[in-house]
Amino acid sequence: MSADSAGQASYTSPSALASSFSLRKERGAIAAQACDTCRSRKQRCDEKRPKCSTCQKFRLECNYREPQPTKKDRTLVEILDRIKSLEGKIDSLGMRVEYPSSTTTAYGPPHQHESTLAPTSSILTTPPFHLPEPSSPTSGGDENYRYVSSVHQMLAWPAMQQLLAAVQPKVPNLDLSSIERDGPAAMLGLHPPVGQGLLVNTSLASLAILPAVNMPASTPLSISGPNWDTMMRLSKAYFDTFNLFFPILDRQSFESDMVPSAFNQGFSQNMASTIAFLVFALGEVALAASDGLPVHVHNGRSSGVKGGSKNEPPGLDYFNEARKRMGFNLTECSLENVQIFALTSIYYGTCFHTMDFWRMTTFASLACQALVVSNPGELSSPRADLIRRIFWHCSIMETSMNLELGLSLTGLDKLESVVGLPDFSASYSDVDYINNQESHCQEYLISQIVLRRLVVNFHGVLSQTSAFPLSGPTPTPFSPTTASGEMGVSRHMIHQLTLQLDQWRGMLPAQLRWQEDSPGAFPNAISETYIGIGGGDGGDSLYSSDPSSSTSSGISTSAQQQQVGGASSSGLAASAVPAAPLMFTTDLDAPPVRYSFGLDVQVALLRTRYYYTKYLVHRPFMYKALHFPDAVTHDDALGVAECLKASLKWPVAMSPTCTHKRLIPCNFFFTRNLFGILVLLHLSTTVPILIRIRSTLCGERFEMDAGETVGLYLDWLRDLHAMDDGTAGWHWDIVRAIYGLED
């Protein structure tokens, strides 16, 4: 069943929709229970909050019992309980680190204070790769390590500057001096000015022009559309994808209140109408990401960006209607105000407008902060869990921009202990309950919140202990975080952080877990409702869930044929298929497999952020190997190997996820890091010490996996180059020159 027909079959009229929500089944914590008064009177309770109708009538105190936790609730509680123990270990790490002392290495003196590339001739004549272990610990760190969180900081390394200088004649717009001085500001400046990207003169044919500014916001507009079926089809597309990635809206309230109200009374200038148009815009994006035409084709391979064009993305008509109304709601201090900014940010992200995405993310964070500070009672209201969810969505998004661009945080992080973590205690509609159970979106959100906390703590520990020189150029807003130089990053510290990251992966629920060395494998526990039928124009929609299209093993026959791989540890029984099937593949020319509820995007995001964190934590070893090869120990070489292995085959760049790039949040973050990895992988084939580490410590499959990785990441940059001539084009021009590619 297609998304269109599914929407028409499921939603026939506003009255039928409203009645369907009133017939919720009793599901423990999912549906509210009768209050104590109605229990004692043995009568039906209408479950209104804060007081039911009976208690209001008789002026009685209305108390609801806490629902019994389900198995999933207990799983979430277990995850949350582990957070504090992990954070406690990280917080105390910087105060009790033991540092290895200076060691005699195979390459001479342990500390070479000039940060330059060593002559290659001395390295080529060294014996087979074997380095001594470090000796006894001492109180000092190793100044030969350097931690940076962003790619532009990494490009300022002398080794990187040397490489970029070599290719500069092939890249006319490459200004080496601006990389360290201006950082990402130079690349963000490549974007067109705000307002010149998306067309603004488009409008829905059925929507009238807005009335005068002084008209009350509650006055309805005289419009005739969109029609009911269209609204419900787009709503379903949004809630079956984006709202599972970012559960910031209540489906029950939206589809039973907002949509029927707009359908019956018309769209006004209020926040409900603005949210509705943003949902419809993102719904069109979701449908186009699955079934839209590719924006371009390269050598017979369709683009992973589908629907619309660079300046006219899918959903633009609805988005422009939302933009017309935003001015009436800019200063509201409410949950709806935060939702409007967050949804707008998400839409800009689907259009690859990084500056607009960042600005609206910042507005959402500031609005959320204002809501919590000015109205703390909302955290005890029935909408408290929605506030917590959108709080953490904003926090995750702004953290990504802070780590990669050095852009200032809004202060939202200071409210984490006040807001707390979402517990998904609200009541849900039957449709939302089923979607949540089958997509495991709650576990994915909680796991990403925990991982985000780990990344922030890792960044804090490594930044505070990075031994940068006390003298140097005047710092800029995009300069690396500097420290006092009293202690430096050490092998032991990085090892401890890696253990914390391993603990996070080990505590994941079974249905989210995967094998470390198989990033493309299915989760250890597979539900057949995840899997839609294989790719092709005749397949089911990305958003449908048809059990009949799946085999007993939970994967469709066509998917088995396309994605049977060599990983034997995906959690499937060995007897089910000849080899364990892979959820993600490096074959970008094969028809992509489709998954219900955008499951592949959720899985890819979680795993990619894990591998990114591991890669980031081990990158100081890469700096030392590039600039102080004579001081590299065996442990250092192992750290370089871990950094290289963690950079391979990120699921977000594999099929099927890369075939619907509009669904991937914060595309810029991944584009930047894939670019940085391509540069490092190239250096690992030209710098002798890295060549030796690749061949001796990275495993038998590394060369093949590295080759596939380069192909995946180059395709990612080439694909987005057509959509973003500025930032993505800058990255593409450089890697094209480094790898000697034709236009």
C-alpha cells in the first residue's frame, strides 16, 4: 500500500479521526488510568488533567496512581541509571591520570619540540614495524599529542598545510591563511546571504494572501485547501519519519486537534497553523526522499538527494506559508514557539542551508531556555515530557555545531539537571504506540542523549589537558580551546575514555546493539516489522510496514539477495541464511532496500556518532605520528590504527541511508568529517609511518574496507556538491585535487 492510499484509507474524515483517538486500548503506562475517586466509586473516569470531570463536579481532590512500568520503561531506566556512573568516572579522570614517561623508541628521542614532518628517508630505512612499550609512569603528559575537535582545526596542522599547499594550484579558491585565521567562518561565508537561497515568491494556489498586519492572530484566513486527504497524507509521512528521529510533536494532539481545526475553520496566523504548515512541508520532504526524482545523475548513478531542486526543494510552498506567519509568533514564550523554530531548523537542514540551519537551531535553543527559566511550572505540566524531548533535541543539534564549527553554545547545557531526561510517560494514540514499539525511537533518543553527554565530557577533558603553546597568534572565536599547559593528553587518558565509550555500547538494549567490527550489520535483535520490501519503483513506501513483504527472518527476499555479507555476528542464526545479511551496503548502484519508519536513518545516526566519537578521541595519536614519528611508541601506533579503523564505512554514507540525504539531520556535520577522513586516509597512503601502521596493525580487511570507504565518501561530497556550490563545493574541489579526480 502506498503512502497516499494508506493515508486515505486510515483517515477519512475529521470526525472519524477524533473518534479513533478516543478508543485507545489499555496498555499500562501508555494509557492513563482512572483516578482514585472514580476507582472508589467504581465508575468510568474521563482521565482529564489536572482534574477529571467527576472530581471537578464534586470539588474533590483528583489523584492518579503512577502507572506500572513496562519492560521497555525498565530498559530506559536502566540506561539512565548507567549515565551517572559513566559521567562520574569521566569527571574524575583528569584529576587522577597517570602519564607514561619519556620512552626510548625505535626512532630516536622521544620528544621532538619542532612540529615538522620528519624526513622520509630516515623512516624508509627502519626495520619492520615494532615499537617498545612505554616504561614507568610519571607526572607529566606528552606534548606531542594534540587534540582538536573540528576539521578546520585539523587542517591547520603543519602536515595538512603541507598537503594543501601542494594541491593549491589546482584549487583556485583555496586560501591557506584563512583556514587557521577564520576557520569555518570562511566556509560559512561561501553560502549566499540569508533570504537568497530559497525562492520566496512561491505560494499554494489555494491559499489567499495574508491579511493586514493588524488583524488578530486568531482571525481565520479565507482559504480552501489543502484538502483533508493531503493534510493527513503529509502528516503521516512526517510522523512516520522526522518525528521518530526528533520526537518533538505530539501526534495525537496534532491529528485530532490542530488538523481538524484548520480543516473546519481555515488556517489563521496563529502558532497552530504555522506548525501545521511546517509539518506539511517536512511531510513532502519525507515523501520526496523516498519516491522523488533524483536532482541529478552522475555516470548512471542517481543522486541521494531526491525531490525538487537546489532553490525549490520539496515542501517549499508550505514552508513559505509558515514563514509568512512566523513574524506573529517570534516572541511567544511557549512550547509551540520552540517547536516552530526547531521544525524550521529541520527544514533548512533538508535543504542543505547550513547557516540558516544553525541560526534557527540557536533560536530554538534560546526559546527553550526562555520557556524553562520563565515558566518552570511547565516541567510539572502534562506537556513536561514533550519539553524534555525538544530540550534534548536542541542540545544534540547545537552540540554538533559547537564541536565542528566552534560556534558558541546558548547556555542550554546549564539547564540539563533542571530539565532532566525524557521518560515518555505521556499517553499515546494507538498509531503512535505501534510506531514507537516497532521503531524503538525512544531507546534511540535516550541512547543518543547519553552518547552526546559522553562526547561533551570527552571534549571537556581533552580540551582542558591539551598542551598547546602559551605563545602564538591571537585566538579567534574559532581557535582551538587552549589550556594552561600544566598537563597534556596521554595514552592512558585516551584509553580510559575509550573504555567509557565501550561501556556505552555495551549497555545498549539488545535491539540496538551491533558488532564493533561490522558497522553495516543488522542489530542483534531484529523485528520483521522493520523491513519493507527491496528497492525499485514498484516497492512499498518507505513509511509503510507490511509484514507480508518480509520473510520469517525479518528481512525481505530481495534484501537478502542484495545485502548478504561476510559479517557473521549480526545476531541472526547461522542456519537462517548462508551468511549474515547486512543492513547497510557499500554497493551504491544496487537498488536500495527500504525500511519502515526510516529505521535505517536512526540506526545509521547512532552508529555513525559512535564511530565519530571513537575517531575523535584517537585523533591525537594521528597528530603525533604525522609530526613526531621518531617519538611514536607501540601504543601510539595502536592508537593510530584505532583512529583509522574508526573512520571506515560510516553507515550514514552507506546505502540505503545515503540515498535519502534529505532525511539525514545536520548534513553539514557529516560532510565536514567525511572530508577530513578522506584527507587523513590519503596521508595514510603517502606518509611512511602511516603506511607501515596500515599494513601491520589495521587488520587483513583494512585495505579493502579503506578503498570502499574512499569511494563512499567521495560519492557523498560529489553528490552534495551539486546542491551546495559553497561549502560542499569547497570540500569537493580539495579532495578532487588530492585524489586526482576529473570534474
